[in-house]
Amino acid sequence: MVASPIRPLPSLPAELRANLPAELRGLRRDGVRLMVIDRTAQSIRHARLAELGSFLRAGDLLVVNRSRTIPAAVAARRSNGEIVQLRLCVRHAEEWHVLCVNPDPPHANVALRVGERLSVAGTDTVVRGRRADLPLLWRIDALSEGIERMLRSGEPIRYSYVPEPVPLSHYETVYANEPGSAETPSAGRSLSWELLLDLRRQGIDLSDILLHTGLSSLQDDAVDAEHPLFEEWFAVPPNAAQAVNRVPRVIAVGTTVVRALETAAGHDGHARAMEGWTRLRLGPGSPLRVVDGLLTGFHEPQASHFDLLRAFLAEPLLDRAYREAIAERYLWHEFGDLCLIL
Amino acid sequence: MGDLEATRLAGKVALITGASHGLGRALAIAFAREGAALALCARRAPALDEVASAVARLGADVLAVQADMRSARDLARLVAVTLDRFHRVDILVNNASELGPTPLPYLADYPPAAFDDVLQVNVTAPFRLTQALIGGMLLRNHGVVINVTSDAAITGYPGWGAYAVSKAALEGLTRTWIAELAGTGVRMYAVDPGDMDTDMHRAAMPDADPCELARPDDVARAFIQLVASPEPAPVGQRVEAAAFGR
């Protein structure tokens, strides 16, 4: 998940926010750096993602999120002629939950009127009301033809540290399948097929789940600081559940994979095939029933991402890792460097 | 074709580009007869809708997407709506082709913008579509990509300019990708359907005798052989439809 650019670590210099994907910075996708945190040895090592195989063993299973990023920011015209930007967060069959912001930076929230009509990508929708639990999210009628409209005129959601538009394909993982994520499942964005096929030859298998991500920021510092939680659609297919239950060590590629697999995990420590909406919140002390390791990005301690990391790492090691990431000038956010927790 | 051979593609999802006319249309109908679910695309909606209705009448689950192969946004939309509807693509047929201006000019006389158009439709679009769909195929370790080529790729006929160049490039793309897919369950082919009785062939060679040309329906049967065959054709070879399956 992508962190919002709010309340940055005092010690996080602006130039450590990756403002372009690696492959547009003169590197390869898998040319990003990799910090390897070994919980048993309490050690931190520095490497490149392309060397991932040297930290894994034959028999390990990498699980990726195959959800495809959609251009989830779309312009809408209000009945008074005002242009706003809608950011699709949750897509139910009949009703979408969207953030409504000013189309220009810093994209402050705009209040809509219940019952008002919006014109979006050549079709009309009606504002049904606010979400009771997250009033910044507006409930609107699902667009006719679904995400087809978003694909015709939407743009990828882009935060302030990415100054210029980046083509949609760079927001997609190389294994992207069904569309539905508002933001890139970014830990896997840096993986290349060259690396994944090498790992497969090394005996490290690959499996996939689906989780359509929502928004990482509601463009409101106070709300974001409370780590708003909303439902995300996920599917753990039977072959993924079987693979997870068969191997000695499961490495989740991204926190979305942790959320999906742990939602599908039973108290017996086994994953079962399952699909639906997950509202699972993971934090310090949360049991990890099926996931043994995590490949993830660097996001700010204020982001909910950090809460989930506390399920993997005790506070002293987490603290040390993040201080070292800043000292070693790792790049942050969805186009940044990665961290492997074993 | 007997009933025993029918529905060899039941449960499969195929995406066919350039499905409104000629070989693409024949492929859509042949794949539908074999039980495949179909995503069809073409630039012109009315002709595409006519083909979509025809395959729907054959019982196929079909999605028709109007798309311009020169537009990266259209290609991304085609991929996304197809996967939103069917959740996967098992077979991709990069069939849409642009011949270029007719009567066919010499390269020395070729309009540069038309050259770019032909390369975009015949090379860049197959690259982009394949790249966008092959990730899912590699996750499932299963899938077939067919790039429709031409003997113009290897012969050097005067006047076939950008088209010949584009098909040579498409065959190069196919060879490289086949090498990179070695050891996976994903197969790729460049298939030369031969000279067929189609609108495109009439535009290129108005004086050709239709009796000497293959019928697209017959050629489509060879494609079915290829995708339904458990024996993959050898790596690095271009496949001539006339050589098998008729």
C-alpha cells in the first residue's frame, strides 16, 4: 500500500521519496535496493532485489497479488459546472465509494450534496450520501459499464512526490491480471519475470491471490492519522491455499497478500480457499497464522502499513531498520526500494 | 469436422484482435464453434457487433470491444475489460493488421506517418497486448499467443514496404519471446496463413484470382489445430497454416 505524504519522519529527506519508477530512473524494474531483515539473527543486510534468490531457499513460496491497477482518478462535472476529481476506493456491485477532491494539488476534499447528479466520463451518476464510518467517502451509483468508463478517461492516482504523470503500465505489476486496484500493490511492482522465472528454476515457487486495493490516503491528515479501515475485495483461490499449506515457508509479496492470506487462515494455521470482503486489521501482536516472511516497501511510520509491520517486527528492530534505511538512503513510497523480512 | 472433435476449446478464453473481417472473423466463428469464450476487438463497431452477434448465436460467451490498436489507452482498456469479464485469457491471437496505403507504394515513395501507423498496429500493439496478458499466463503457467504473420516478412516483394517490415519485426518479436518463455507452459507462434480471399488481399492485389486463394474458414481450422494440439510446434519456427490442419 502507498503511504500518504503526511507528517513525514523529521529525518526523512525529501529526496528519498522516489519520484519515478526505477525503470524510468535508468535502472531495471528489479534494480531497486533490498534491505534484508533477519528476525532470528536480529541482523540487517543491504542488497539488490535482483539478488532476492540468495536470501531464499528451495521450497519457499512467494505469494503475489495479481490485481491490476486501474486509472482510478477520474474527472467529474457537478451540476453547477464545477470540475472535481473522484478517486474510486471501494467498488460494490451497485454502489461505489469514492473520495471527491479538487482536481489540482494539493487535492483537498470537496463536499458534495446528497442527491446531486455528477457527469463522469460521458455518463451520469447520483450521490447517495456519505459513508457513516468514513464520511469523506461518498456513496455514488455504480457507473454504467463499470470500470470501462474509468479506463476511457481516468488517470492513475498520483501523490505529490511524483511530480509528473507516469504512464499506467508503470503502475502495474508484470503479473497483473484482473483489474480493480485503486493503487498499485507496490511491493511486487519491482519484480520482473526474468527474476521470477530464475527463482522458479531455483525451486522457489510462485502463487497468487487477488486483493483489490483501496486508497492509502483520504487527503486529510487527521483522518489518515487514525488509519481508516475499509473493506477490500479479495480471493484466495484453491490452488493458492493448497500451495500455502504445503510449503515450509510462505513469503508474502506486499501487505495486501498478508491481509488476504491471514483473512483466509484458520486457527489451525491452514489457509482455505475463500473470497469476499476483508476488514482484517493487523497490528502489533496480531497472530500470523500462515505468512512467514514479507517483501514490502518503505512507507512512513504514520501510515497504516507500519502497523502491519509491527505484526512482523518487535519495536526495537523495526526502529533500527527504519533508521538504517534513512541513513543508507533507501528510497521510499511505491516507486522506491524494498525490504525483506525473514 | 465430426462432433467428437467439437468443443476442444470449452472453458478457454480467447482474445482475437481485428475480429470484424477476414481471418479474424473466421477465427472468431471457429473458436466459438469449439466452445471458447471470446473477447473480440476491431476499430469499426458496426462490423464488430455483427460478428459478435454471429458468435453469440453459436452459443459463445462474447465481449466486443471497439478499440484502435494505435492507442495505448485503448489497448489497456481492452485488456482490463476482458479480464474484468472473463478473469483470464488463455489464447491471444494478434491478428489485427494494417496493410498501409493502397495501391501499395514503394518505400522510396512511402508516407512516413503511414509507415509509423503500420508499425504501431502490426508490431507495437501485439507487443503491448502480449506483455499485458502474458503475466497472467505465466502465473498459471499456461497459455498460447499466436501472431499472424505473412510471407511478405521473408520475401521482399516490391511495394509491400511497411507491411513487410512490420511482419519481419513481428517474427523477430516472436522468436525472442519464445526463447524467453523456454521452460514455461506458455507457447507462442508466428503463423503465416498464406494468401487468403480477404478484403485486405483484394486491396493489396486486386487482380489475384480468388479461386487460387485459401478461404479464411479453412485457415481458421489450422489455427484450432495449433491451439488445441498437445504437441507444441518447435521453438523458433514460423508456422505455415497451409502445412497442417486443413
